[in-house]
Amino acid sequence: MERKALGEGAGTGGMSSGGRKGRLVHLLVVLLLLLVALVSRLVPTEDLRLVRNQAFGLNEGWSLGYGNTVLTDRTLPADLALEPGVVYKAWRVLEEDFPEQMQLRIRSSMQSIQVLVDGEEIFSDEKPVGGLLTSPDASVWHLVSLPPDVQGKTLALVMESPVRAFSGVVNPVFYGRGDALVYDLLEGQRLGLLVSLVIFFLGLLLVLVSFFLRNMGDNRLLHLGLFAMAVSVWLLSEAKLLQLFTGNRFLLGGTSYMLVAVLPMPLLLYLREVVFNRYRRLMEGMAAVFFLDFLVNLGLQLSGKTGFFESLQLTNGMILASLVVVVFLLLVEHLRFGNPQAKRLLWHMGIFVALIVFEILQFFSRNFEATSLYSRLGIMVFLGLLAGDSVRYFNGLLLREREARFFEKLAFKDILTEGMNRAAFERDVEALAGGETPRRFRLVLLDMNHLKHINDRYGHGEGDRAITRCFRCMEETFGKEGACYRLGGDEFACILGSTDQTVYAHQLARFLEKVEREQRELPYRLEVAVGSDVYLEGEDFGKFFHRIDHMMYADKRRLKEQE
């Protein structure tokens, strides 16, 4: 029966102070990080890295050939722009002082590759064939160990690609110890790896938080979290680092392309929750189309009809069309309906759309080195802006919930005694005596004597203090076993969970003793009349209340007769 205090006030002054303190903490954290970075640069230190070997480029002085054509003194990377399926070759003579026990780091871009030293094969890799399902062409790293005594010998790479965009491409070649080659790869992509991991765990956090907020009926955090996690894996793949986590050809060759079709789905569902309530069915339909596109692309790849790379062009076209639709609807929401969220998203989308359109143009112009750069930048900025909006949205929800709790507290709170009022009493009586399963409880009604005399003789301020003293005595006596209420004026009530008469008699004696002790310090008589009985299941509460009221007034008459 005991009710806990609800959340305290929702004053804007306190929140403003909290906001200033939060900004101060953020500033101190940034300053601390800058201080640590500065000190790490100034303090003397030695090189304590676990990997101290270096990776070196082997990209000068290559010859390229295909058919009867030979190109000499070329620098890698190079692109011969050949037809799919044409075998081509790149070769160079290794220096006389070329170090021993070296490895090569070579990237094959959807190509089969063979590595030879003086015509002798030391490594080869090509897509496995056979079976019911077709593996995708994959762009992968190879670490190739060179045999001893390679000085002065000819290193040759023989390649072939079924994909027009990569037929004739020769990527840069690096040599060094194996650990140095891997470390150099991570060093070059450490920012991309860090961003991918941060976005992944941010998305995971959003998904977990969404499960705790699922009763609110708003799934924006779930969709945004799934979008962030998909983006992080896509960024990891585009940074050419997915091979650090898996060696599966299907995942290496298909993850980026499959995610291009998957990414729009949670984003469209997020927009449905945030701004497109009028177009919910349209957003769901567009998401379903992308899901169908994903299934079709997967089926075409596995059946060997069309590879992921070729079907990606249709997906990119769908993304471009979807962006046009989304931007148009945002403009309609903003200009016709005055939707402030649409205006804010238009600014966000402006940055995102510009970078994505530029990326698609780079893709169709065959500038594949630049493609992932613009989309990564656009998605990271866009995701950051959406995350900021979501934080502000749920912060507003929590604020409104806090205000709702505050006003609920006011609705059921007696301002004078700071206890519960008549509305709270009626609410709790309805919960106990109403409904299909009424419960047994004890009701105590109390009424102060001589309040009019106190007000007339000592003023209403003293009368209010007398009321507060009586209520405090009630709380200290009955509050631990139930709930106390001020019904109005000098009338009070208590609802007790225990119906035992002996327990109640002991509580009543303690209450009257406390009232007596209070009166000793006062110039007037403090006296309370009491009536009580146990409510039985199914009893008419109106008649029950009326009976106790008569008992209380009988006690009041008894006290007056004693005077």
C-alpha cells in the first residue's frame, strides 16, 4: 500500500544548469585528451612498437604485356583497360641486392593471379568452380613468400579477370616481412578501422536500447542501430580490411555488394518512423523492393547468371531513384505541411545526397579508387546527424515523461502536508474495492477538533501548522503499514493493509500518544477523532464509508462531552 515519491520537479532552471555542467564536462574531456597527446609528443621515448620492420613499394620499372603488345618502364598501379577474359602479364627484374626472406603483398581485384620467379610458379589463386552454387569474384590480398636467391631474377604476375572494370588492372605491389606488410595495411587504414568499430558498437548500443524502449511504440532507434551496424560492416569491407576477420570467398566478394542493397531498408523504415507518417506504406513498399532486389542479386550470383558487380548497377540506379523520391517527399512535408523535422532532414539529406550522387557518378565513370571515399564520408556525416536527432528526440521524450510524472504528482499531492490528497484516495480505493477482484483492507477516518478555534484565535497560519502536525503523526504511525491522505480541511484517511484488530489498536494508541506529545508544546488543544473498520470483499464501499464516518463523528462527540 505504501506509495513511493514520484520524480521531483521539472524546472527548466535545473536542467539548464545540468546542460551547462554537461558541456563543461565535455570540454574538460577534450582538453584532457589534447593534454595527453601533447605530453606524449614532448616526453622522450624510444620506439616500442611490436612491429618495427617496414614495408616497401615495388612499383617502379615494370613491363606490361598482353597478346603481342608490350609496354615497358611502367609504374604501378596501372590499367590496360582490356576486354574481360584477356590474359595479361606484368614483370620486372629484382635488384641484385634484393633482401632475402621477403614476402610480397599483392591485391587481386576480381582476378585470378599467378606469381612466377624466372618462369617457375611460386603462387597461384583463382576462383573455385564446380558445385551447384557459383562463388562471387572477390578482390583479396595475397601474401606470397619469395624463394631464396631471387636477386637478379624476373618476378612476373599473370592475371585474368572476367569483369570488364578490372580486366587489365595491376595493383601496387609491396614487399617486406609478413608482420610488416600486415601492419602497414592496418596503419594505412587505421582511421577507417576505428570508425567502423565505433559505428558498429554505436549501432549495437542503439539496438539494445531500442529493446528497453520497445513499449513506447517508436522503432527509430532499432532501425537506426541496424543501419549503423550495416554501415560499419560495409565501411570495413570498403576499407579492404574484411580479410582480417574472415577468409570466406563469398563474404569477401559479396559483403559490400549485398550491403548496398540492404542499407536503404533500415534507413527507409527509420524515415517512416521519424517524418513520413503519411507515407508509411510507400516507405515500407520501397524497403520491400530493396529486399527483393537483394534476393534477386543473390540468386543471380549463386546461379552464375550475373555477378554481384554487374547487378550492382541496377541497385545503384534504384538508390538514386529512391533518393529523388525521399527528397521530393521531404520538400512536400516542409513546404506544404510545415513539418520542422522534414526541414531538418532536408539539410542532413543535402550533404548525404550530394556525396552519394557524386559516388555513383564516380562508379559509372570507372573511377573505383574514389568511390568508397565519398560514400564513407557522406554516410558517417549523415549517421552522426541522425544519431544527434535521435538523442534529442528521446531526451525530449524523457523530459515530457518527467513532466508528466511531476504533474501526476501534483494531481495527487496535497500542497499543505505534501502527502496524498482526496484524488489519490479515490484512485487507491477504486484499485482495492473496484474491479473484478476486490481486496480486504482497513480504512481509518480522522477529523481534527477545534480547528476553527485555532484559526480564529491564532490565525490560519497556525491552523495550517496544526493540520501538518496531525498529518505527520499519522504518517509516522500508519505510514509504514499503509498510505495516509488529507481529504480536505481537517479531514484525513488512512488505508492499511493489515486488518488485524490488535495491530490496529496498538497503532492507534501510538498515534494518540504522538498527538498528545505534540499538544504539550502548543498553546491550544490538539485533538483528533477517529473511526475505523475493515472493508470486506464485495461490500458496498459507499455504505462502508458512511458507517465509518458515523463512527468517527461518534468519537468526536465523545471527546467534546469529556471536555
